Amino acid sequence: MASTAGLRIVAAMGDSSIPPQAAAPATVDFSDPRIYRHWCRDIIRFADLDAGGHVNNTSFATFFETGRVAFFADARGRGRAAHDPVLAVRLTFELKSELFYPGEVDIATMVTHIGNSSLTLNQALFEAGRCAATAECIMVVVDPVGRKPMRIPDALRQSMLDVAG
């Protein structure tokens, strides 16, 4: 179970350690811009379009990546080298509406879970206030030498929560 900015997210419905009255997950609408604290913006490029004339689904993944990169830059301090790499190991997203060129997207990011070596970010893309997509990304902090999962450093853990918790 993770608690973030007043949101309660129940992790496992089948977990017998969760009392029955607490087993119903709280509904979190990740398409609601009011729940996010970390924001950045990107432009829609002509190269983002597919043959149908709208933004290709692979470009949505790139916009989410832009949001994650900006989030970690803000959490670590812009211009600082990433001493402990954070790798995306799972990205799922749901398209809610089309995007078209020209335009801009606002990318919102929040931390919804921090474990020992992994964390979960939820994100959303907005165009003119309308949610175009939501995403969940599971990330793992790895030792830069051994390339194995490592405990998230306390300073990084705290700064992530300060920026977008």
C-alpha cells in the first residue's frame, strides 16, 4: 500500500493481510490534473505524426520519457550527473484521445510507490487541459558498476517525494 499526497492506493486485492473493509481500492483518477505536482512541457513535432495524420503511439511513450527525465533532473538537481542509474523496466499507457501537429503537451508526473530498489511513477499527458493519455512506469535503481538493483539512496528517495510525491 502506498500513500501519496492524500491518495491511498491498495496494492493487492488478493492480499489476505488487508482487512476486507480496506480491500476495495480507492479510486484514483490519474487523468485529473489537480493531483499532480510535477509538470513539464514538450512540443509536438511533425516527425511525431503517423500516416493517419495524428501523433503516433510511440511518440506518446517519448513524451512520457520527457516527463520522467525532467522529474529526475529536478529531483537530483539540474546539471548533476546521474550517479545511480534509474531504469524503466515496465511502461504501460492508455491513450484517451488523439494529439495533432502543431501543438504542445503538458506532462504530469507523480510518485505512487517507493520500495527498496524500485519505484512507480504515474503520469499523464494534457493538451489544452484535456487528458490525452495516462501511464504507469516501474523503475529500478541499479548499481552503475555491477548493473544490479540497489537500495534507493535516502537522499534520492526524499528528493523524489519532495518534487512529486
